[in-house]
Amino acid sequence: MNTINIYLIDDDETILKIWEINSKKYEGLKIFTFNSINQIKNEIPLTPCYLFLDVNLGESLLDKTDIIDLRQRGFNQIYLATGYQRSDLPSDLIELVSGVYSKDFPCDFLSSCLSLHE
């Protein structure tokens, strides 16, 4: 079985821990967690990978230049993991990502990803 690499950027330690615990339930899933975009700047994404980003990272809000920068560094499957409703997010941000999810661990989505990469 191929390994699916999940990258999560969120400033909430509880969310990071919940995702880490839940990821252990899936064979073939490896998770990398970060508190800020700056922490991931030197990472080279392992493929296949999916990046989940919180919109509100402490004192700063995610903007489209952050997503463009991450794409240029090889993160192509970028998703927002946020407490905001999709309708409350800027459209220029939504246009740059592959989807919007709540902060709950995306069990169904990741199960389907694992099935695709068997």
C-alpha cells in the first residue's frame, strides 16, 4: 500500500493532536503537523500529499499569496480546514484551493484517498 501524506497547518494544538490521533487509525496515512505557515516553508512535500490549512492562524489570516507560495513549492492538493462557513470566506481564496472542510478530521475524504492510491 502506498503512503498518503497529510500536512496540517493549524495554530490550535488540540486540533493538531486530534488529527494526529485519528490518523493512526488508518494504515498508509502519515501526518505532518505545523503551527504556522513559516514552519512548513522548508518542507519538500512527499507525494502523494494533501495539505489542510486553517484560515485563521493566530494573529494573521491566510491570504492568497500564502496559497500561491505553497503551490509553487509543490503542494498541489490544498484544502481549507476551518471553523468558518464557506460562504464567509473570500472568493479569491476559495478559487485557489481544492476544497473547504471543517476542522473535524476528514475520515470519509481520507478513506477515499487511500482507496485511490492502493
